[in-house]
Amino acid sequence: MSMRIEVRLVKGPTGKGGDQRRVLTAMGLRKWGHSVIVTDSPSIRGMVQKVLHLVEVRPAPGGKA
């Protein structure tokens, strides 16, 4: 079983680079306060690292998929 994390958008991408906007869109984040639960993988961790100043990350409720 793989671990899951909850990613919540806490700041908007206004004025940020296009790459950061594309990362947020690819993760499924749309507007402030919106959160998604994703599988914890190296590619997702890389995406989170790129927008870490815009999101909040925590273990997902239930933890495992």
C-alpha cells in the first residue's frame, strides 16, 4: 500500500511563474482553500517542492490507499 498526502492551496498563484501555475493545475488545485489527496511518490514530492510556498502538506486522513 502506498501512503497518501493531503495538499491544500493556502496562497494563490497570482504573480508567480507559469511553471508554478501549471504544477498547481496538474495537481488539481483550483482556488484558495481547495485541497486534494494524492499518492505520495517522488514525482508528486517534486511538484510539491516547486510550490511549497503556496501549499500546505499533511498526511491524508486514513493514511494509506
